[in-house]
Amino acid sequence: MSQYSTQQHQQEDEEENMLAAPLLVQKLQESGISASDCKKLTDAGFHTVESIAFTPKKHLVTIKGISEAKADKILLEAAKFVPMGFTTATEIHSRRSELVMITTGSKNLDTVLGGGIETGAITELFGEFRTGKSQICHTLAVTCQLPTSMNGGEGKCLYIDTEGTFRPVRLLAVAERFGLNGEEVLDNVAYARAYNADHQQQLLVHASAMMAESRFSLLIVDSCTALYRTDFSGRGELSARQMHLAKFLRNLMRLADEYGIAVVITNQVVSQVDGQAGPYNPDPKKPIGGNIIAHASTTRLYLRKGRATTRIAKIYDSPCLPESEAQFAIGADGIGDPADEDES
């Protein structure tokens, strides 16, 4: 009897995983969409039914071989698999209660973040140089591979590097701290260096293809805005820059929605020339990217320097977290809590 109940539980778990996992484009063949049309969609970067359902018709029509009539039929069939109508707040609350949160390695930081980095959302880290942005990213690249019982994501990591600051030796140090096999940890991190804003955008198409084949729990872009500062210059190109950045961020959000992954982006800051520090403006620095990146990020975390290896993280913007601060430390084995707190 116990064996039967165990098998039944395993079947239920498999069914839940099937429901949670994204549906591949080939699923549309069951609804009368030809295999050749499915291949055209895949070649254009649409690897899941969700990605098609979330895409405007005018984008599908631009694919060679997809007419308006075909686009209408494809969208109609995709909508049957992906619920896109109204639902109750109770259902949303139930789903959010089951969200996976990925630990940052610091209990203090996890506490202010409500448990860790939220999956299915974009978390932005911004601050000056040497405030721990890249160090948090390196730690998360390892902790996302931990089992959910250890506040991990049980998935691989995609790391897009625009500044050349990725160091695998840091991952090995963090892996040793959490008792993970170093070689396996490195094998589970897919790394790509982005060389310009267009290449950075194109890498998301490759990322989508990889996520359709294997389970990933985290996508890191360090830094999201560095290339935009050099590829677009002056006020004359400001509109083009913001439009390009908006499309990039929209694609990031789409990946978070489709695959349920956590997206972490880092951002640089700029000093306001006319913003002198004073009682009404204690810190004249602000994140770059303007309102475009401000609205795209779900949670924004402002990092600044503290004493010695200590750093301070502040919830700058969040739809559900209160404005609060936490101290964390950068150690040889990644992000952790300050030493005096660990001793107490």
C-alpha cells in the first residue's frame, strides 16, 4: 500500500512539473500547425508556446513564410495552451506562496529581500565600483544550483558578461563553502561575453534556446548598461538608446515569465553635476538608464560601501518589500554576513 501511494505521489509530482515547465513549440503540431512552420518559429527565436502567445502579431508576420492568416492561426492555437485571461487574486496568492527564492549567501541580505532573489522577476543591483555587484552575481551563480531545501534554485546559471569581470576561481571558492563539486558547478554555468549592445540582445535568443533544452534557474547580466553608455553617445542618440534598452529589458522579462527563472542585472551609477550633496539630497548619485530601467526592474537594490569589507544594501524600489537596509560582507568564499554578527 505504501509503495502504491509513493508511486502515486511521484506521478503527481511529475504532472505538476509538466504543468510548470514551458511547452515547446512542437506542441503546436497537435493543433494542426505544420512541422515546417514550427521550425520557422524556432529558427526565428521562438522556442516555446508561451513566447509565441506573448508576442504581437506584427512580429510573427515578419518571419519569412508566416503570412497574416498563418499568424492568426498560430496565435489562436497558442492561446489555448497558455492561460492569458483573468484569474482570482486567491490563485495569484497561491502561486506566489510557492515561489522559489535563491539565497544570496548573506542572511541579512536574504531577510530584507524577503527570503532571497525572487524567481520569475528582474532584480537590479546598482551602485558605485567596489560595492559588491559582481561579487553577489558570482555567489548567486553557485547558490542557484543548490537544492530548494538549502534555499537554492536547483538549476543552471546563464552569465552574460559585458565588462570582462567574470572569474571562475570565485565560483570554486563559493562552491567549496557550500560543499558542492567545483567541476560540476563550473559545468553548470553557461558564460558568454557581450561585445556590443546588438550582440547583448542576440545572446538572449541563444539563452532562450538553451533554456528550452535544459533547466536553468538564473540569468545574470553584468552589467546591463555598460555597453549602452559607449555604443550610444550624446542626446542625439538618447531616444535610440532607450528604445534598444527597453527591448532588451522586455526580452529579459519575457524569459522570466516563460521559464520562471530569476533575472539579476547590475547597473552603473552617474553623478549628477548639478546635484550637490546636502540635507535634501544626501547622495547625488543615481542609476543610469532612466525611467525605462526603473519601470522594468521588479526589485531595485542600492549598494554602497561600508567599513572595510562591509557593504550596505538598501531596498530602493519594490512592489512588496519595505524600504530597509542590511549589512553584508565580501569574503574569500563569496557574500556573507559581517564577522562581528557571525560571532554573536
